[in-house]
Amino acid sequence: MTPKDASTFARKIAGLAPVIPVLVVEDAAHAVPLANALVAGGLPVLEVTLRTPAALEVIRAMADVEGGIPGAGTLLTPADVKAAKAAGARFGVSPGVTERLLDACEDAELPLLAGVATVTEAMWMYERGYDMCKFFPAEANGGASVLKAWHGPLPQVSYCPTGGVTPQNAAEYLSLPNVICVGGSWIANRNLMQAGAWDEIESLARAASALKG
């Protein structure tokens, strides 16, 4: 997979909804009802972070949910890439970026939404051939005003800001010309999943899917 192909796919899935839910799932039994609720609420792109022992099983189960596009978040190493791809992840997300990680994703044909925190990193990604990145951690790195400033000298690159994004500030990010979507963890938190509050999660997803800049 070339960087151009990876960026094209990343842009395509980023444009399907204004929010990509960032999911930390501890119980694989939650995978299918969670995915069904999110997809029904208008959020088909599902980032399952590799932060729990159940994560790969969750991705595997979500891969069979109609309309869902599961991906693996918190990719750190080539081994993570291999495991995510084998589990059925359609894309990957990383908090930062290294050459080894990009090489592994390109070899595995796994599009990567790689995290950048500085304009230098964004320039490095663009030089390599990527024009779609994750901006992380968004709020800690200055928030929407930073991406607004980046757009002037680097309009070729678009972003999915993640980290500290909430229903209260999402619209500010989404109003920027270089932001395609945001990543958010508020839609399906641990308490809601443990309570089996799938209707509430669907309602939160529906509200998130209607967000506009």
C-alpha cells in the first residue's frame, strides 16, 4: 500500500461521520451490541484501542457487524500492526509515528491514521506522502487554534483531532477547513458499556453524528 492509497482510504472513512468513537472495550461480549448501537446511531467507523486484553477479539467480532468499519487504535509496533490486521482491522490509528510503524502498515496493506503533535511532524508525514493525520493530544497541544494556524503554511494536510475533544468543543474543530472529523471517547464510556446501556450509546452516537462545524 502506498502512502497515497493509505491517505485516500483514511480520508474516505474520516468523511463518513463527524466523529470516530474511540473505544476502550474490556469485555468482548460487548463488541457486537456496541458496534450495532454506534452504527445505528450514524457512526460506522469504530476505533478499538489496543489497551485491553479483549481488544483483538472485539475487533474480530465487530468485523462481522453489517455497516461497521472497525480499526485498531494505539498501534505502537509492527507486531501490533500484524495482530490488528489478522483480527480484521480495516485501518489503524497511532498516538505518534515512526518509520518502522509506517513501513509495517504499508507492508500489511493497513491504512494508518498516524498521530502528529507538531507542524514538523506533519511536514515529515507530508514529505513521506501522507496528507491525512491524527492530531494528538489535541487539547493538550493547543486545541483548534493550533490547527487553524497550521492551515496557512500547510493547507495540503488534513486532520482528525483526538484527545480532550468533547461535545462542547467538537464544533470548533469541525469548523476548520483542515479538519475532516474528530475522535471522541464520550460516546461509549466504560460505565455505559458495563451497564449495557446500548440505547443510550445509540442516542449519544446519533447526537455526535449530527455535529457540524
